[in-house]
Amino acid sequence: MNKCTLIAIIGIALAAGNAHAAGDEKAGEAKAAVCAACHGADGNSTNPDWPKLAGQHPKYLDKQLKDFKAGRRVNPLMGGMVAPLSEADMADIAAFYASKTRSGGFASEQRVALGEKIYRGGNAKSGVPACMACHGPTGAGDPLGGIPSLSGQHAKYVAIQLYAFRDGERGNDPRAMMRDVARWMTKEEIEAVSEYIVGLH
Ligand code: HEC
Ligand code: HEC
């Protein structure tokens, strides 16, 4: 086999692998019908306790579903929801929500200054790193690096997750990346940065 043929075969194999991992949006839409009650028909939930899934990176969504199923992330509402899902179902559902557009939000004025300071610069004194270093200046995250998008997410949901990382109730973050961030945060900082994130876009 010459070099060109080998490269062509590897190329085809990689493309096939990606197509599978990417999931099928259309199939995902039907499979996500049961999720709409909480997450909204287009992935924009209205209850601030429940995360918006619209526009989230498929790789991140897929990982969360697998983590709920394996018990690496624990939530009483989600545990039952993922139990019947196969790996293909999860990939399809992730592709469906990723294709939707996330609704925006407005940060409340009150604590925006402190929130912005933490998001962009962290707190050098207590050791909180800048969120922007990983989640990016607009909160877009990194689709391939497993960093979720935060822009426009409900403040209440974001705060719940930060408390959960801080108190060790959520521990599915690779290399404890988020637990190491949240452990140094005060209640004021958590509430302020969560409110700031709502308005990020
Ligand atoms: C009864 C309400 C409810 C239903 C129905 C529901 N969810 Fe959830 N979902 C939640 C809650 C609450 C959370 C946040 C859990 C936490 O705090 O860790 C969540 C979290 C998630 C997350 C993690 C999002 C993130 O940003 O990390 C994904 C992905 C998800 N749900 C997908 C689904 C899918 C797919 C279905 C349908 C098969 C579904 N959910 C059905 C309530 C629900
Ligand atoms: C070193 C990189 C890094 C830094 C710095 C960082 N994060 Fe994260 N963050 C991550 C990763 C990776 C995840 C996904 C964890 C997983 O796979 O479950 C995440 C997840 C989150 C989540 C959960 C999102 C969801 O949909 O459930 C929130 C909220 C969050 N980060 C907020 C913040 C805030 C606020 C800051 C700054 C105070 C911050 N992060 C700083 C890497 C980082």
C-alpha cells in the first residue's frame, strides 16, 4: 500500500468516526420530546433551576448525559431521565440541542461590577482564577476542549452548580478544574458572577 492510499483510508475512517460521534439532529429531536417539559421544546428552559441546553456544545452535553447515567454526576430529576438512553440516543439528543439557538438574558445591575471583576480577572488574593481564561471573553467555552458555553445561562442554575462544585456535590469535572475554582469563592462572588454570566454573549 502506498502512502497516499493509506492517508486516504485513514481519512475515510476518521470521517466515518466523526459522523457517528456527531449524532443525528433529526432523530435527536424526537428522542428529546420527553425532555421538553423541563428544558423547553427548543432547549431554552423557562425555570431558572433547570439549565438551558440550546446552543451548548454537543461533546459537553454528551459527556453530562453519560456522567448522569454512570452516577458520576448525581441529580434526582436527571437520574431517571437518562436511565433508558443508549449511547446513540445521547449523541443524537446532544446534536439536536447543540443546533438550537440559546435565548439571551440581562444581567441585573446590582452586582455586575463584582461579577465582571471575577469573570475577567478572578480574585488574586484568595486564588480564584479568571473564568475567562477557560470559558472565553464571551462565555462561549471551547467545543473541543470540553469547556461548556455559559453565555445567557440562568443565574440561578449557574450558582447552583458553583455551590455544588465548591461543596463537592458535583465532582465530574476533569482534573477537578471547577472544584479548584469554586472552593475559594465566597457566596457574594458566586452570586455576582452568576448574575454577570446571564448577560454575556
Ligand atoms: C423534571 C425535569 C427534568 C427533565 C424532564 C429533564 N431534565 Fe435535564 N436537568 C434537570 C435539572 C434539574 C438539571 C440540573 C441538574 C443539576 O443541578 O446537576 C438538568 C441537567 C441536564 C443536563 C446538564 C446540562 C449542563 O449544562 O450541564 C443535560 C445535558 C440534561 N439535563 C439533559 C436532559 C435530557 C436529554 C432530558 C430528556 C431525556 C432531560 N434532561 C430531562 C431537569 C430535567
Ligand atoms: C481551568 C479551566 C476553568 C476555569 C478557570 C473555570 N472553569 Fe468553569 N468549567 C470548566 C470545565 C472543564 C467545565 C466542565 C466540567 C464537566 O465536564 O462537567 C466547567 C463547567 C462550569 C460550569 C457548569 C456549566 C453547566 O452547564 O453545568 C459553570 C457554571 C462554570 N464552569 C462556571 C465557571 C466560573 C463562574 C468560573 C470563574 C469563577 C469558571 N467556571 C472557571 C473549566 C474552567
